[in-house]
Amino acid sequence: MAKHCLTARFRNLLRLSDFTMNLQPLYNIVMRALQIRFTLNKGNQMRIATLMLMSILAAGTFATPRVVHAWSWDDDEMATQDELDVQLAGYRKRVESGISLQERIVLLDRLIKLFQLHKRDTKPLEEERAQVLSDENAIQTVSEISRQKSQTLFQQSFDLIRQGQYREAQSKLIDAEHLNPTDKIVTDLRQKVDGVVVIIPEAPTDATSGDLVKRGIEQFVQNEPSKSLNFLMYAQQKAPDNKNIPALVELVKRTFPNESSEILDARLNLIDQKLQRALEKIYSGEYLDAAKECQEVLDLEPENALALTRLGSVYYAMGQVKQARVYWKQALALDPNNDVLKSFLSQTSAEADRAPSQALTYKVEKGDTLMTIAEKIYKNQSYWRKLYNANKAYLKNPYQLVVGQVLVIPPSTNLGTR
């Protein structure tokens, strides 16, 4: 009641006073200052503001006579209503400056709550929110479709890489990257293929070197630099006149500078070097590394009798006599006049009957994990970490195996505790 009395007195003063300016802006300024500086209810704020302005009037601050136009408000919500309009104007300005649809939805939710609180019409805001939400859902749907298309193009590009069609693969990857520019895997593959296309748009047609180049580049894009260099350097020796192959070798070295320090000398026969290293590893007791060298030779030359012979020797040194004899028999079939192999087989015949049989290497198949391999080899999944420790020099991630990758398998007698 006192609040309305003060308001009426203030209005009467405005009607009866002649001054140079409209007092409404001044009243707003006083009210704003009180709201900012003091925690007062609106009745007290109005009371103090009215008394302050009455003091100003009594002091005769404004000297030149002029009729002051009286103003009025409906109720105490006037300042709040003005503030809501300011909030709404601020939102419109932010939309014009450019914000995401998600940000707009958050801001609209806040405005709708404020408008509901002060009994303002929320229908226009709710309609706008529904439209923004519809736009956001449409964009998300398009994004999901784009990701699916990008993944399809990515797989198609990989098939083209295996076929040696590098320029076509590059085109697919560019389209995939446009559809999903945040996919780093697509970008990484596209960058590698870009480097390949600069050198050769497609693999050589020569049956021998062409297949080696394709396999080398496939290993390159799968982040297997050691295997990639094996294939490419061997291709270089098979086709010494092809000037593009040395450039591909250099590309792999530049891309993986920290992982190619132990590569063999490309000027020497790659097979001979690997077989020599396998022999040295056998003599030094590094049987797993020796097996890996022999297996890499067999990847390049599946019918290399000496690699089969030395792989048999690795198995024998590991106590896997039955598996050793399997490889020695394969080697003897390729080299039937080899008396050393005949002697090996003859001397180990009785021994093999008593020896356990277990493979020393394992080629990764589709769907394999270290746990499933441990279950298959040792009948115990908990040995997967032992497999990883035996192969960690060649595995970048224990949870990502590459189909066709060869793992060395330590015998169960050497596993110790889990």
C-alpha cells in the first residue's frame, strides 16, 4: 500500500513540476543503480528511488520551466519485462553473428523458461526451437549417411590398392575425406597414397616385380615399414631397370625414419642377407628372431629350400622335433639330392616319436586376437600376454593384428608363470 502511495505522490509531482527534461530516464537510472548495488525488493527500491527524485525536485536542480510529460507503468514487472526484451535481443544478435544449432537450442530453452516464469507468450520461441531441433536432427542424419558413404569409399580404395590401382584409390579417398574430414584414418591413408601416386599411378605389369610392389605398398599403407621394405627391395633386385621402385623404397624410409634403421643393404641380395642373419640368430640362441627371418624369406620365395631347412633347424633347437621334420621334408622335396637333409631326417626319426609337436610361427587369420590365438595354441587365453612379449618388437598395438602377419610362438615349456 505504501508503495502505491509513493508512486501516486511521484506522479503528482511530475504533473505539477515544470522542468527542462523528462524524468523517466532519470528514474530508470536510479532504479538500475539500486538493483545493481543493493539486494532490495522492488517495493523498497521504488520507495528509495521516489524519495531521491523528490529530493532532486525540492532542490530545484532544473531551472528552466518546461512541462514534464508524466509516464506510468502497469505494475512492478515493468523492469523485468524490459530485461526479457534485452535478453531476447541479445539472443537474436548472437544468432546473427553465427552460433551452432546446439547452442541455439540451449539459449532458447533458457528464454522459454524465463518467459514462462513471467507469463510471457512462449509460442514463437517454442516454434523456433522445434525448427532448430528439426534442422539439427536433419544435419545429424546427413552426417551419419556421409560417414557411411565415406567408410564404403575407404574400403573400395583399399581394394584398389591391393589391385595396384593407386590413382583410382586416391580419387576414392579424396571423396571419402570430403564426406568425413575429421576421420584421421582416411586422411592418413590418402596422404600415403598421394606419395605413391607421385611415383607410380599403378603397379608395374611385370608379373614378378609387379606383385612384389603391390604387396610392398599394401604393407606400407598398413604401417608395416619393415615388411614393406622387404617386398620393395626384393622387387628392386628383380627389376633393376625400374627406376620407380627405388623411389618407393625412399618414400617408405622417409615416412618411417625411426623404424627403418635396421633395414638390409638394397645393393646386396636380400634373400642371402636374411638367410645369413637367420643363421647368425640360430648360433646366438635368438631362435624367435631366426624364425622371423626365415619366414620373411618364405614370404618372398615360398619354395626357398634353404629357408625351409634353417627354419627346421630353429624348431629343432627349440625342442620342436616334429615341426622341424615337417620343414625338412618340404625342403628335401625341393632339393631331393640334399644329403644333409636326409641325414637330419634319418637321425631324428626316433626322436620325433617322443617329441611334442607345436608350431613355432603362426600366420594371423581374419578375426584373430592374441587371446584367441593363445586359446588355439596353448588352450589357455591367459597366455596372450606371453605372445605379445614374444612379438612386441613387431606389434605396435597388442589389440590390433594384421591379417597375414606372422607371429613367433614360444613353446609352452618356455612360458613360465603367466
